[in-house]
Amino acid sequence: MDTYLYLDRNTIVHRLDPRTKIMLMAGSFVMTLLFMHPAWVAMALAVVLIHGAVSKSLSNLKRIWWILFMLFTMGTILWALFSSGPTPFVGPIEWEAFLFGLGNALRIDTMIIAGMVFLSTTRNEEIVLGMVKMGVPYRFGFALSTALRLVPTINATVYTISQAQRSRGLDLDSGNAIVRLKKNIPLVVPAFLSTIRSTNVFGMALDSKGFGARPTRTNYLRVGFKTADWVFLAIMLGLLIPGIYLWACKLGRIPGLTKF
Amino acid sequence: MLSIDIRDLSYRYRGQKTPALQSINLQVEEGDFVVVMGPSEAGKSTLCACLNGLVPHFFRGKFRGEVRVLGRNTREHSVAEMAELVGLVFQDFEAQLFSTNVALEVAFGPENFNVPWEEIDRRVRRSLSLVGLEGMEQRAPATLSGGQKQKLAIASVLAMEPKVLCMDEPTTDLDPVSKLGIFAIADELRRRHDMTLVIVEHETEEAAKARRIVLMKGGTVVKDGPAHEVLREVDLMESIGVQPLGVPQYFHAMGSSELPLTVEEGVAEFQARGWRIDEAAYEALRRRDAERARSYGEPIIRVEGLSYSYPGEVNALRGVDLEVRRGEFLAIVGQNGSGKTTLVKHFNGLLEPTEGRVYVDGQETTKQGVYKLGQKVAYVFQNPDHQIFSDTVYNEVAFSPRIRGCSEKEIEQRVKEALEAVGLVGMEQEDPFSLTKGGRQRVAVASVLSARPEVIILDEPTTGLDYAEQRSMMELVSRLNQQGHTIIFVTHSMWVVAEYAHRVVVLKDGKVLLEGPTREVFAREDLLRETFLQPPQIVSLSNCLGKTLLSVPELVQCTRTGG
């Protein structure tokens, strides 16, 4: 079972310096958050999708489409319910509130997809190195990448445990929410314990490989800014600066939205 | 010069009543090759952890005495500082690999020591070629086989160019030939690089390659000497729960004062003494095999043209046909990644065939589902800790009947039965997590027995157990078989197969390569080796003598010494 989002492909995006990739992701976030109107957010989404297509990482959408779909529908409904506007639309929801819900849900999905593209094109080690080069202490960067690494590991453990418990007759799929929650105890206890145990070995292995032995360390992974990095950053700025100008001109908002 | 110098070392983990190590004195010369053996809780892993300072820096506890490695006192230097001198490889290879590709994994250690880039590059290439992983630089560690992962873990430690390499049970999860591969690497290191090697190992056939063997028990050293001397201490090894080597054990049992160590020496000694294999006794064994085979019932599991592929991966199984009859005791063997676990997961419906059909009790598994199949086919997972979650042994064992809606009285009866079967009566109110690994394994078996299944599948039931625990586990499984349960188990341990299984299925690359009664399968040594398997020493000896005998008692029984 493949446990990482990272896709080992040799595209122009994969070859970028990790700092560029981090900045591209941050740029995508800013661009997404500038506007509220779904039509405008959709433009940001389009840019992110083009980025994903160029890096051949959209195949990972298959792995997270369910989360995206759930967040999109739930987000649209909830945000729409908790805001209002002058134009009636469906039931208690006004047109402006609906646009607001849609816009916010799109924002969340766009940012998740931008994050997915980043993780699909950047190795764990590159993330750490990029952060270190941007001034983040190595230990902090390493801790963050460890957290990222832990998610798939825990997933794999839970998968094994759920098979063991299903073999003993545990039926995880029936009953109401509370019953089902209770049924998860046989999964949670062993998952928690084996995670602690493997984290312990991980800690020992780190120490045993001289983690933090010297104040500075070599980086075997070689990174550096090349022409492509400058081109990508220029494109990003070329989109972001006009975007900020339009935002300053109060464009991309939802007129008449009163409560949020 | 002394490489390792341990004086009067005692250590007790915080919160433990008994010390893990007591008054250990051990001196190891540079370039020596020491294997440490002993039962569970002997203090072997703690000793390893002392060498690079994990004890006392990482673990908390009471430390007395002194450990020096190449003159450096472990108490005065951090683990990271010691790491330059002592490389430590752990048993759990999954948890010690954390990079996204092989080259980066190997580079991690030297990176931490600020080694120049060109030098790291050289070391990465050299370490990988030493362990036989060249050309795999860009592979993700997760995609490697078990044996390759352990080799990678070794390479990642070698890249730090330590003077001492310590490996804590590095071969536990590996198939026999991968085990030999690890020891071949060890030998190479010692000869070419004059590295001091300390390896904790519980399988004696591997340990025989060492120059010196240290036997430990209860935190103390009970014997320390040249390997050829220690391996002849058959009684001592048995008494502390370490499996003696088959060949010397056989000659010892025959009352011989001369104890050969290898198969070749054994054959020569056997012939020199003018001993012969007793044809009549051998025929009696074969007749017993045949009788047993006739006593099996109707087929309970039938596999037809089974193929299975995990999403996005190559085929794990390719056209397997197999029949298991009621009352059989079947071993499924094969190298790491040959499809053993994938195959047995079809028997209780955890996996559904990509192609072909699996029938249990005459009905297709896809039509029955895991819940229903669970009453007929029980599955004990390799790691009991993936299964145990209750606060008492009773509740753990009661889980299955409870979930199936049995009455409290019925549950009580079933728990009693199951605990009797595994020998844990009286432990009902114990916390399962407070038991040893062997004890937890028993709880795991009891917890599936309480569903009263006909078939019991065990995935690597002896992994991580010491010799005495392995024996007692397999005696338990054997008893269950005699009581009428059909047993199917997956294993790497060849002596367990030889002594307990009635029939063996050998898988290679997802196909059945060889199948038949244990005696017939072990007679095909050449073919077994093709699948990275090797019969136990005693079986090899008997094969060289022209007959296949599966254990020391069998060979003793069939030996004619006079006229």
C-alpha cells in the first residue's frame, strides 16, 4: 500500500527548488483568500488545477475526492445557513448567503488541492530543506515532516488492526452513530499503543543515527534556484499583484451580504 | 586493542523491580564477531542499548558500572556522539526507516555529522553496494521487501562508518536465505573492514557463524567463549531455553563424546562410527505419516484458480489451486513477499479473489462474508498487540462470543474452555498488556478459540518468541489440532515446520511451487533453496544420509549403531 501522497515524477514542477514550491503554495492560498465571490474563487481554483496538471499530480485527487466533496457540500450548506442577504433563493437561504457558502466551500477545496499539489511534488526531505533555507530551525522542520510521515503510518496500522478485529466478528458498519463510535474502541486502543511503541523505536533510531550531533549538517539533497524557479515565481507574482490590486478595488465581493 | 570494555555493568529500568542487567563484564577485541544469545528478558537488547549510550541517556533507570567503546565512556558522551563509533540496527526495520528514497535514507546519518557532500555520495554508493542494494537508490523504502528493508537499515548505519556494528535480532522477520544474506554481510564487514560485530540472534544456525558466543539469562552472562565451544554445550543451551544446534544435539543424544558442528562433519562422524539408518524404523515413520493422512476428513477449504492483486500493484497471487481437509495441520512457507499472508486472508474473507474462487465448507467465501466466516475460520494475526484492547484477559477472550450475542453463561463457559486450551486458567483478571509477548500471543489465540472455530489460521505464530516460548506455542497448536481443529499456519521458521506440520505448501512469486507431506517436501532441498528456504540442519544431515528425518528424536530413533 502506498502511504505517501508524493508522486515520484520528473516534471518541471518536481524539479523546482522547494522554496519556490512553498512560495507557490503560499501564493495560491493568498490568491484564494482575496476574493469571496465563487466566480472569482473559481478563477483561483483554475490556476491551482493548471499547476496540478503541469505537475501531473491531479491523479491524487482520486484519493481525496471524498473529503473534498464532503467539505464542499457541508461547507456550502452551513455557511449559507449562517449568513443572509436581501434576495430570497431557496427556503431560508438567500441568494447572497448561497453565494457566500459556495465561495467559502470553494476556497477550502482550492486550498486543499493546492496543498495536495505541493505534497505530491515535494519530498518530505525537500520540505524540511526548503524550510531550513528559509530560516526555520532544522529540528522544527524535521518535526513537521515527521508529523506528515506519521499520518500514513498510522493509517496502515489502523488498517491491519481493523482486519484483525473484523476477523473476530467486529462489525464496524452497522448501528447508529454512538454504537459505531463505541465499536471503534477495539481499533483505537491497539492503534494508540502501537503508534507509541513505533515512535519510541523511531526516537531511538534517530538518536542512533547522530541526529543533532553537530550544530550544522550537510544536505545530501541538492537544491538551488534555476531559471524555471524564477519563471514560476514571476508567473505567480504576475497573477498575485493584479489580484491584490483588484481586491483593493473591492472587487470579487458579494454585494448585499449582511451577516457572516 | 579493546573495542568494547564493559565493567561491572548493572542496570534497572525505572519502574521495574528486577534489574535488566547484573554485573556484566565483557571485553571484546577490535575486529571480533560476537553473537549474543539467550531467552526473552535475558537483557540482550538492553546490552545493545548500552553500547551506544541509549542506556543511560534515552532510557531512564539506575545505571552502575562502566561501558567504554574504543575508550569513549558512554556515560560522558551523548547517543549522537557515540553514533560515530557504534552503529545500532534494530529488529523493527519498519520503524527505523523514515526517508522517501533509499539514497536519502543512507545519507541521513553522515548528513548529521556534517560530512562533506562528495564524501556522503561516496559512502551512499559504497554502503548500498556492500549490502547488495545498488541500483535501488531512487526506490521508496516502503516498496522494498522485508529482507531489503533490513539491508537498507544496515546500509544506513554503515554510512556513518562506525567501528562497532551492533544488530539487535536483525533477522527475526526474514526468510531463511535473507537471514543468511544478513550474516554474509556481517562476515564481509569483519573481513574487509575489521569492524567489531555484536549481533543478538535467537536462531542457533545463524549464530554458528560467529567467532564467539555469549549466552545470557536473567541479566547475567552464563557462558562466554569461542563459538565452537559454546555450541557444544548442548545441555546448558537447552537448560536456559536456547535451541541447540541440530547436529551436535543429535550426537549428544546418541551419547557421543565427539560433537561435530556442521552437516559435513556430522556425515563424516556418522560414517566413521559405522552407524546406519534403520530401514524398518524409517518405514514405520512413513507408515505413520500415511495413516495420519488417511484420517483427515472432507475438504473444508477449496481454492480454485485464485489470483489476487492489490490496487495498483502487481499480482500477489497467480492462479493458486489448493485443498485443505478437515483435521489437517498445514504450513504455508515461502520467501518474504511470496503471497503467504495474502493467500490465507482469503480463507476468512478478509480478501476477495480478483480471479478464481475460494470455498469454505462448500460455499463461496464472497457469499458468506467475514462475520459469518469468522465462526468457522479463526485468524490469529502475527502481532498480538494489533488485536488486544481489553483491560482483562477475561474480557478479551469474551469479546468474540459477546459480539455474537451469546448469553453470559455461554460466554463464561467458552472463555473457560479457551483459557484451558491455552493454559491461562487463573489469569482471567490479569491485564493482558502486563503479560510477556508469549503470554499475549496465547491471549490472542484464546480470543479466537472462544468463537469455537473449526479452522484456525495463524500468521507467524512464533515470531518474536524465544525457543522455549516457540515450543510451548507450537505444542498448544498441536494440541488444538489433535482436538479436531484444522490448523493452517504461515511461517519462516523451518524447524517449526519440520517438527509440527503434516503437510507443507511452498509458495513462490504467488504460485504454488511445491506441495506435499512435510517429509517429502524437505527431501527436495535443491528446490527449496530456489525459493530461499533451507531445511533445518538436522534434516539436511539426514538427507545426506539418504533418508529424510524431521527432528533429532526421529533421527535418534532411526539410527542403528551396532551390527
